[in-house]
Amino acid sequence: GSWCSAALCRGRELLRPLSGPASAVGRPLRWASSFSQPGPTESDPSEGQVFLSESCVKRLLEITEGSEFLRLQVEGGGCSGFQYKFSLDTVINPDDRQGQRGGARVVVDAESLAFVKGSMVDFSQELIRSSFQVVSNPQAEKGCSCGTSFSIKV
């Protein structure tokens, strides 16, 4: 089955075709944490940096309403050990880090962020499926052909 179940998407179709060319150029998000940390960790420019492609921003603006945002989680499982999970959400948890670009918002919990920092979230449209994907993940050693599963560098 597709990761976009009816309950997850609340009946709205996430996979409508995009119009126009999709650019994969991303810019860093500015992350805001709901809890404070000591100065030294905040001064690391690579800490918690995730990028959004133009196609991801465009798609999110098309499908989100009101206070909705895209939640990215990393879970154990999949064919390579870990897998990415995307969902639409409206609730910010205490350990969440959130960022936005061009009005599109993405939220990642602190634990998942350790597995995806430095990577880019893209919206990919192919003949057989269209989906959000994590691409160019520097924390991942290898991925699998499905694009949702990966193993980490040890």
C-alpha cells in the first residue's frame, strides 16, 4: 500500500500532478526549537539543517490548509533498517524542531532529526507514483530502490 492512507491524508489526495517544471534547488530552513539549549550547540551551523526543494514547497502549499504542516519521522524497519514516514499534522510536540520556506512548514522530532540533518526533502513525480522523499541524506550509508528505506553510517 501507499504511505498516503485515507486516514493519514484525511481524504484529500496528496498525489495530484504538479504543473510546470520542478526545481531541486533547496535552501536551508531556519529551525525553531520549543526548548532552549546551551549556547555552544546553537552555534553549530550544520546542527538540524534540512533543505526543501522548490517542488516540495510548491506541493506543500497546494495540499496544506490552515495550521497543517508536513511531519517527517524516521522509524525502525523497512528493507534497509530505517524508513522515512511523511504525514500531515497540526500538533507541535515539545521535542519538535520546525522550519519553513516560502510558507511551507516541515516539522521533525529531535530524535528523527539526527538521522536526516543535512538532507533535502523533495516531491518527486514519476510515471508510477508521486511522493515526498528524503534525498542526499549525508547520514545514510545506502538506500533502497523504493526510496523510503535506508541504513545509517556507523
